[in-house]
Amino acid sequence: MVAKISVSGSLAGAVNYNMNKLKADTAQILLTNKMLCPEQGEEFKVSDMMKDFELFMPQRYRTENPVFHVSLNPHPDDKLSDMELSLVAEEYMKRMGYGAQPYVVFKHSDISRIHIHIVSVRVNEKGKKINDKFERRRSKDITRFLEQKYGLHTAEKVLKEKKPELKMVDVSQGNVKEQVENVVIEVMGKYHFLTFTEYKAVLTKFNVAAEEVKGSHYGNSYSGIVYSATDNDDNKVGNPFS
């Protein structure tokens, strides 16, 4: 099982990415933690989910990238039930230090292999950042443990599988926002960056531009990233998305 962690400043981007899959019937919500569930017969709404996350976090915190978004990818031959996927997700989050955080677990079926995405926040109720020391190393140790516990294929075998090539954004195909979101998620999971400039340079290869935005609102400072689609000459051709 391979875990791909991405951290960002855009809670809306992480939530919308998964909720768009839900609307397209290529995803479902398996599990929530410390989130208000809708009334019976009603559906989750992006606005309500955002509000639950934001109410948990204090108004002031120092963490620049408060969003935790991870995908857990079992091997295609690992046939896990929804209950087993939920247990894997719950134990992974607990061992990563997010057991007391609000989070949502999405099961994705938009590609040939079933996998899950988990969205959470890296700031606790007191404004303190969740420990991220050696985060990826700890994540790898946890997935190895889960592989053994549930009898799954090892990560090494998953990585050897042929992966589909990440495609450039093509505005002529429509669904520009979804294309941009897909590129951002995949790039965050596949590449490591030391600077924002390096991150921007990789995104341009896939016809995506990124700009940092900072400001204040009612005395509270904020920062984030705005993404836009571009053409092959790096000219912006799509509306910006946060």
C-alpha cells in the first residue's frame, strides 16, 4: 500500500476535489471523525463540511499550510471491503497523530483500482500544529505495519505497477477546474519541493500556473495559493481557482 501525503493552505481545494468525485458518482464517504453528519436522507454539502473543519480550528494559528490530504493506495489485487478500508484509514490516522482531529475518508473508484483519500487539518483546537517530524518516514512505517496486519501486498509491488501518465490541462476538453485539481493533487503526491518556485516550475509542465496570495480579513491574516490553467505558451486561459 502506498501513501501519498500532500499539505496545503487550501482547505476548499482538498474538500472540493473529493466532493466533485462524489457528485460524479466516482467516490463515496466511508467514514467521518468529529464531523457533523447530515440528517437521514440528506447529503453532505461542501459548505457544511468546510464549516465543521473551520469551527474546530481557532481563529488564529501560525501554521502556513493547515490542510492534511493523504491518499492510501492498496494494490489492485487487494480486495478490501468498505469496513476494512475504514479500519485501515482509522488506524492510519490514529498512528499518524490525527486520531483526535476532524477528518473525512473518501473511497475513490474513478480509476481501475480502489483507493481512499483522507482530508484533515494539521492544527488542533488550541492552534498547535500536529507533529509532522519525519512525517513521510512514519507514514511508510505505518503502511508497512498495516500491510502485515491485513495481509496486503507490499508497497514495493504497488510501485512497480505501470502508472498512467499525468496529462497536461487541456481547456478545450472542458472541466478545467477538475483538470487543474487533479494535476495539483498528483504533483503534490509525486514530487518533493524545497521552494515554492520549484513547485511552480513543475506545475507549468502541466499547463497550470500557481500564485501565492496573502492578506488579512477582520484582523486575521491568511495565505493561500491560486491556480490557473495556461496554454502551451504559459498564457493564462482559465479562471483562477483557490
